[in-house]
Amino acid sequence: MNSKKIKKDLTTEIKEKLKKTKFDVLTNENDFLVKNLKKAG
């Protein structure tokens, strides 16, 4: 196996996981904000 290819695959995999994590965090924050708005409204 080519070490550069392995490294690239790992980097891509890590980037995908980070994207998902960021998306989950944003979703949780949005849910929290919506709940608070509903309480206030």
C-alpha cells in the first residue's frame, strides 16, 4: 500500500467525522434555541 494514499484516506475520514460532529452540535444548539423561544412565546 502507498503510505500517501493511506494518509489521504485517513484525513478524508477525519474531515467527514468532524463535519458530522459540527453538524450535530449545531443541531443541538438550534433545538435548544427553539425550545427557549417556544417557552418565551
